[in-house]
Amino acid sequence: MAGSIAASAFFPGSPAPAPAAAKSGLGERPDSLDVRGLAANPGSSSAAVRAGKTRAHAAIPKVNGGGKSAVADAEHETMSSSSSSPAPRTFYNQLPDWSMLLAAITTIFLAAEKQWTLLDWKPKRPDMLTDTFGFGRMIHEGLMFRQNFSIRSYEIGADRTASIETLMNHLQETALNHVKSAGLLGDGFGSTPEMSKRDLFWVVSQMQAIVERYPCWGDTVEVDTWVGAHGKNGMRRDWHIRDSVTGRTILKATSKWVMMHKLTRRLARIPDEVRTEIEPYFFEHASIVDEDNRKLPKLPDIEGATVAKYVRTGLTPRWADLDINQHVNNVKYIGWILESAPISILEKHELASIVLDYKRECGRDSVLQSHTTVYTDCNNDSGQTTLHCEHLLSLESGPTIVKARTMWRPKGTKPQETIIPSSS
């Protein structure tokens, strides 16, 4: 029975089974159904004729070139049968109307495709494909590490640009990720496995940074870092930050590191086993050629605090300021140094460079004070007044923690642009 019904849908010339007698019992189907499966209205015979003609045109295949005669025969048979009795029930004319459902599905897919194309999943540069999520990668034959950072809204200050602390945090993050990517990360803060066995860790002794421009919210910066030897008992680490789109230099920095024993808190020599670990990654290239090696003057200690022009006292570290080696993170010192800078400088100038000389570590129970002395220079080629300041961060009990020198330029001054293409 099912085979004859299916055959009647495709071969209208074949006889269809005689319609069953009309039944009025509950749940019985009517003799005549339209294309939606509803009972056909006997009074709309002309509409049924047109629907039957349309179905006949769509259902009859063109076989052996006899398409026209087959269509004509089908039309004639449809006209004659529709005038005498309702259209026979076939598999085809009992199918529901799917056009509305298909239209809705198509609309949903088109809307989803449009939203997908609005999402910028593609990186702006081909060489960022392996660093889509900012995890970083080794470049330059494994001697340099590169990582990208997007400037977040919580990393910008009142000037709508990234703060110096933000850029310094990026330096520290890339340094640790460099050690991790090289497979040299032990259980300490940047310590190698051999260092961890001997309770040794790195501490920064000096750092210099030159800032050419400050990135804004939403900018993506590209940070390169590498290490090299410094004397017989130290290590040098350099950084170069540039705009990932334009290639323009944002910041250049260099630093010197020494080893400290975790238990005695005293400086230690580099063991031969540790040197064997790190020497294959040394890359002798300086990010800052003309380093500021001028000796930082000694500002007044606690007894002569009134001599300093600006002083901020009562600075104490929070628990969040400590790293896993239980001393204050070196980036926190920069914030404390700038605490004593006059607000007039911060409002009208931006930090152009900073030199830091770390003398001793600071613990969680320390109470510090910040001293700043301001000097005026007129050495700018454009005739604009530049400032330089000398800073001292010390314990209130007297010992010096950090000495620093900062250079300031008026806001809106365009520094000399340096564009260095990325190397991979």
C-alpha cells in the first residue's frame, strides 16, 4: 500500500487506489487534504485545480525528451479528475508546508554569520599567529623572548596612558616567562633548578629605563627581552618595548642582577652549575648604548630630612606588595619614589627616564620615607624646560633602600621617534 502511494506521487499516469468511503467517526481523516494536511474546502474547486496543476508541473520528470506531452497529459488528467471528484490523496500533497520553517532557519544562520564576522579574531600581523593569547615565544634562534600585552583600562592613569609601573610590570613578567619558556624555572621566583637546590634567587641591583612614549588603553605592545653576562658574578637583562602595529619604540631598559641566599639574605657568587645552565642563553646585545652610569648623590638621611625639598613619610608595604621571596617587589619601589614628587611635576610633565640603584631589600614590617630634590635644566633643543629629580627611599631608621634619578619632559613633547622592525 505504501509503495503504491509513493509511486502515485511520481507517476501520475498510474492508477491511484480508490478513495475510501467517507467516515464521520471521531478521529477519522477526511477524504480530501490540502498540502498542509488540512481538510480541503469543497467550495474552492478552482484553487484546488490550480494547486493540482502546479504540483503536476513540479512532480513530472522529463523522460526521453517527452516532457511537454507528459505535462500536457498530466494537465488534462488533472482537469478532468478535479471536475468530477476531489484530488486524490498522495504522499506529496500530504506533506506539510516547510517554507516558513526554512525561512526562519536561514534568517538565524545569516544573523549568526554576521555577528561572527564582527568579532576580530584575526591578529593584525602574521608573526603574531603563534602568540594569539599573549603567552610569548622564543625568537632569534632561541636567544630572545617575545611577548605581547594589551593595555587594560585598569593600567592607565589620569593622563589616559599607561603608567610607568604598568610598563615595569611588563618587563618583570617577560623576564619570568623567558626563564619558563627556556625550561629553566625552578621552584623559586625566577630561579633555575640548580639555584633552587642551593636556596639562591636573583635580585636586581641596578636598572635604567628610557621612555619615548606611553601607550594608551587598547594598544598592544610587543616586549622583547634577553640576557647576557655582567662581570664575573652577575647577569644583565635587557628589554625593548615597541608598538606592535607601528613598530615604534615605547621603552628601552637594561638591568643588572646578582644572587642572594634565601636563608642568610646575603649576596652569593654564581655557582658553576648555575652558570652552565644560563650561559647558553646569553645574547650580548645592549638595548641602551649610552647608559647613565653617573653616581647618584647621597641625599640627606633621617637626621637631615628637612634639607630635602619634598618628603613623604610613613610608607609601609602591604601584604600584596610582597613576592614569593618575602621581599617587596622592585616595581613597588618606583611608586614609593614618586610619592614624594610634587604634584605640579606630575600634572605638567611626564617621566622620560629613570635610573634606579637598589641598595637593600625591604620587608613587610619596614616603615619608609621618600625624599625628592628637584632641579631645573634648559638643555632641551626645542627650548622647553626639562626637569631632573634625585630621589632617596630609606627606612625611617636610617638605612637607604633605593637611590634614583628621574628626567621629566613637558607633556605633549614629541620625543625623537625610533622605529625598529621586529626580528623573528
